[in-house]
Amino acid sequence: MISVEEHLESILRQVGRVGTVRLPVPRAHGLVTAADVVSRADLPRFDNSSMDGYAVRRADLAGVTSEQVRLLPVAGDIAAGEGEPRTLEPGTVWRIMTGAPVPAGADAVVRVEDTDGHPREAQFRVEPEEGANIRRAGEDLRVGDVVVPAGTRLGPAQIAAAISAGVQEVEVVGPVRVVILSTGDELVPFGGGEVGPGQIIDSNGPMLEALVREAGCYPVHVGHLPDDEALTRKEVRRHLDHADAIITTGGVSKGAYDIVKKVLTGEGSMEFTEVAMQPGKPQGFGVLGRRKVPVFTLPGNPVSSLVSFEVFVRPALEERAGRRAGGSTATGLATVGWRTASGRRTFTRVRLERDPAGGYAVSPAGGAGSHLLGGLSMADALAVSPEDAEDVLPGAEVELLLLRPKSEIDARLAATGGSDA
Ligand SMILES: Nc1nc2c(c(=O)[nH]1)N[C@H]1C(S)=C(S)[C@@H](COP(=O)(O)OP(=O)(O)OC[C@H]3O[C@@H](n4cnc5c(N)ncnc54)[C@H](O)[C@@H]3O)O[C@H]1N2
Ligand code: MOO
């Protein structure tokens, strides 16, 4: 058996980034910039008002207070979107709206609240500061400034900034397209009709599809293969032409019908190995074809598949997508004891509650069997125990790999007062 680290290192050594593509900014959401994105415009593009009010010359309002008001004639209105250049003549004001261009000669904007708001002859109650309520051209960004540095995941804020800065397209690390193939004669696809004697519903396919999506990648094909050598070979080859990663489940242990292992042994850099972990012991990985597509052959047991994804596939997909997010981790205190697999790193499904000190109280969610999906559904995290341990004692500190966003777990605990009401 090899260690978890050895297997992961071998995967990460062989997995490279996918190529870059140019995409219209909104379509690049979630992808990582391959180069600095630079501004094509000064932002703001022109001096404009930050308030609804009046564009004024301060000299015309010298000494004005709420006791010493002044009346000034209004030359007209300047609305947001006004394209006509306007000039402010001494002794007059323009009524101006938020976002509208400030007329030449104005050196402040007085908020409508500090006037009587009259459209033709307005009464002023304050003397504004120099530049009051004027947003200056270029104060945010200048042409050529970096709006989004290389290596940044494009989120909503970066999309807004790049678009405002006049950027049309961005160079990003391409979307990672993942093919998922469940294998096994016993499987009935979701929605595929009656589940006959000896059959089960393919839950790994939809589970991995969701995991891939949550990892910011794109499931482009979720299929099911019977235990048929020729079909399996053909289907894997077909997807090597377009996929950026292939994930299979099932058919990698020691059974007489464990086809995946049989078909892929000797292909590319494919290696089948046993990893010192529980669950997830039988693993296979290699890069295949001229495009060197990473192929992960995960064990069929549903919990083993999920744990294998978290431990090996997620980091590899992140590498491929140019990201460095890493799994979400935490620590907690065991409320009860449980046994772990000696000589193997154990990933125990656990439910979290609040302990009296405000941390996480950790207890197993169901049993340890790799087929127990009911317990998996209740689990918030995997408790990770080292290879040399045989059990976790009550009160021991445990490392957690979170299966849900931490904010979601914390919100549930806050709503239930920390107990599973
Ligand atoms: N003699 C041995 N038998 C097994 C060993 C071993 O070392 N010696 N290892 C066990 C371990 S550990 C695991 S994990 C499994 C891995 O088996 P495979 O990857 O070959 O998977 P299958 O045999 O095809 O299926 C295992 C199990 O999972 C169910 N399954 C498969 N695919 C799906 C799916 N898409 N959705 C839901 N459930 C699925 C399948 O029906 C089996 O019950 O091998 C042990 N055996
Ligand atoms: O290693 Mo298997 O994944 O224990 O169930």
C-alpha cells in the first residue's frame, strides 16, 4: 500500500493546467485570469456628481449659512447620460443628478437637501467645500492600471470592474470539462425506470456531477457503462478527444467483473494501487492519450468515491483550473469515541454540533461501511485520523475536512442552538 501523500503527489506531478482561452468578460465567471487585466479607460470616465443637487461656483456661495441664505438662478437641468458639454456661468447654478457630468467652471455640488430644491431659482443654505460631491475622472483607475491581476478567480466584483474599465474579453485558464462514467451491470441510471432484483440506482454519477460543479468545473458527460470490456475501452477512448479529465467509478478491486482495471491497465501512465486509507483503498490514476487527459478510476462504493474525490480529484481539478483553493478544514472535539482503521488514514463521516466553548462537537454520522449513504447525507465533515491511530477517544481533538460550506454549518448550529433539534 502507498500513502495518501504518495498517491496525491503522483497525481499532481502528472496533472497540468489546461490551455488558456479568450472569453467575453461575463462568460469568464469562475475562471482564473491567465494575464493581468488592464483598464482601457479612466474611471470615472468624466467628472460627475455623486449627489442629486446643484453644480455651483463656490465663490457664488461665500459666507452662506442656514441663517444667511442665498438665491441663485438655475440655468437648467443636467441629467445622467447628458452628452452636451455644459458651462457654468458665474452667478448661476445647474440642477444636476447623480452620475451626470459636472459642467465646466463648477467646483462643487450642493446636495438638494441643503437647498429648497427649486427648479428655476434655488435657495442655498451652505457654502460647500472645494470639490464637494464631485467624483473626479480617473480617481478610481487610469488607462493601463491593473484591474484584475493574473491568477485571480473572476468573481462578481472583478467582472463589474473589468466591464466598467472597458474590457471586452479576458484571457483565462480554460474551463475544465469533466467526463463521469459509472460502471457496473447492476446500475440503473437515475430516472431510468424500474429497479429490478439485484439492481441499484447509479448514485455515483449524479454525486460526482455535483462535486465537479461545486469544484468550479464542468461536467460535460455523465454516463453509465455495463461491465463490458470492448464498450468500456471504446467509451474511454472517445472521451480522450475532448475531456480535460475523466472520472470512472467501480470495477477497480478484485472482482471477476472489475472491467475498468482490466481495460486500462498498461494504458498511458495508468497505475492501479492500494492507498493506505479507509475508505478509498483501491485507486487508479494515469494520464492517457495525446492530450494527456488525467483519468481517475475511483472505487465504486459511494462513500469511497466521495472521499476519493475530496482527497485526490478536487486538488487535481484545482491544479488543472489554475486555482489554489484547497479543501475547507477545521478542528473539533470528539463527543464519543470511535474506532479507526489501523495502518490506514481514516476518514470518518461526522455530524457537528456546538460544544460549550463555542467550538465543534464531533460525533460519527452512521456507521463506517462504505455503502452507508444515509449517514453520509447527515455528515457535515470527514474526521481525519492518522494511520498510526486505532481509535479516537472521547474528548480528543480531531481534524475535519468539511463537506459543506462552513458558513452553512454555522448557520444551522446557530438556528438549532447547537443541538440537532
Ligand atoms: N476481495 C476483495 N474485495 C473487495 C476489496 C478487496 O480488497 N478484496 N476491496 C473492497 C473495497 S475497500 C472497495 S472500496 C470496493 C471497490 O470496488 P470497485 O471499485 O471494484 O467497485 P464495484 O465492485 O463495482 O462496486 C462496489 C460497490 O459499490 C456499488 N456501486 C458501484 N457503482 C455504483 C454507483 N455508480 N452508484 C452506487 N453504487 C455503486 C456496487 O454496487 C458495490 O456494492 O471493493 C471491495 N471489494
Ligand atoms: O476502501 Mo473501500 O473504499 O473501504 O470501501
